[in-house]
Amino acid sequence: MGAQTPQDPHESEDPREPGRDGENGEGPVFRDNRRIDPVTGEVRGGSGSEAPGSVDGPAGPPAAGDAAEGTDRDVVAEAEAILDGAGAEGISTADADREAAEAVSDGDRLAAERLADLQRLQAEFVNYRRRVDRDRDVARTNAVISVLTALLPVLDDLDAARRHGDLAEGPFAAIAAKLDTVLTQQGLERYGEVGTVFDPAIHEALLQQPSDEVDPGHVSHVLRSGYRVGDRVLRAAQVGVAS
């Protein structure tokens, strides 16, 4: 057997170079420099915490002052962003409220206008209906008066026949009575009697003479009867007045 070369006692040790296992020779160190905690979702107050998954850059960890200043800037920027968002939301809400108020005001004004139009139309319709009813009554009254006025000469003949005793009995007397009844139902009224006070509005004086039967100023003779419908005189009574 050949002679064995003596072994260097240092060759049995781990040939790793110094500094490869970390700063303290304990292996690689990982740091989590994320500003938002992925677990809780909160903003971290420090410059970062050591956690697996993030390896330090070649420049090494930042100084404590720089880390604190960067964190302050981040917090201030985030606060400004929150305030800007809140301000924009407040402006948007104010605009929405103002638009809603304007819409409500426009709706109320339109409703008031429509209500006024309906009230005006209702008043006009009520007035129109009253006018139509009044015109209908006037037209009916005029038609009745026109017919009654045309029958006055016939009534004069019947009165003359009655005074002479021609309508005391018989069929013509019954016809004359029925005619008087119908005309009375239509509102025709005969007037002019001896002894009533003379009224120039409804009487027509044809003569004036002394009379022992009535007082002066009263009707002493009825020459032709007068007729009226309500307050409307169709024909004035022709009379003689006592003096």
C-alpha cells in the first residue's frame, strides 16, 4: 500500500464562504416592506416587519429616520386622499339634494298651476250651466207667453159670450171651462175688478167719472180684462176710474 498523504485538519470543515449565511451566520433574512398588512388590511405604522417572502435589496435596510419620514409622507398622502374623496362626496350629495329640492319645487309649482286651471275650468263650467239653465227657462217662458198672447182675443170672445149668458150651459161651456183651467196651469192670470185701486202700471184708464159705488181713485168699470203671467203684464186692463 502506498503511503497516505496526511489530511489537513481544516479540510473536514464546511467549505462555505464567510458572509454567505447572513449577517450572523444564521441563514438568509427576509423582510416584508409592504405598507398594507395583507392579513388585517391595516396600514402599518413602521417601516416594515420581518416576514418570509421578501428579500432585502442590495442596498441594505433604510435608515430609521428615512423610514419614519417616508411613513409620515404616506400617512399624510392617504389622509389627503380620504379628505379629497369626502369633500367630493359632500359636494356630490349637496348637488343631489339641491337638484332634488328644485325638482320638488318645480313639481309643486306645476301641481299648483294645474289645480288653478282645473278650478277655473270648473267655475267656467258651473257658470255656463247656470247660464244655459237660465236661458232655457227664459226661452220656455217666452214660448208660453207667445202662445198665451195669441189666445187673448179668443178669451175676450169667451168673456163676452159668458156675460151675455151664451156659456151658461152646454158643451161650449164645458170647453171654455177646460180652456180656462189649462191656461191657469200655465200661469195665466186674469185681473181687473171693480173697486180695486187704480194702478197705472197694470190699468189703462179710458174714462173718469163720478161714482156713488166706489171711492174716488178706484176702478168703477172694467171695459176689458187684463192678463199677466207672474209679474209680467201681457195686456193692461182697460177700466173706468171714479173721480
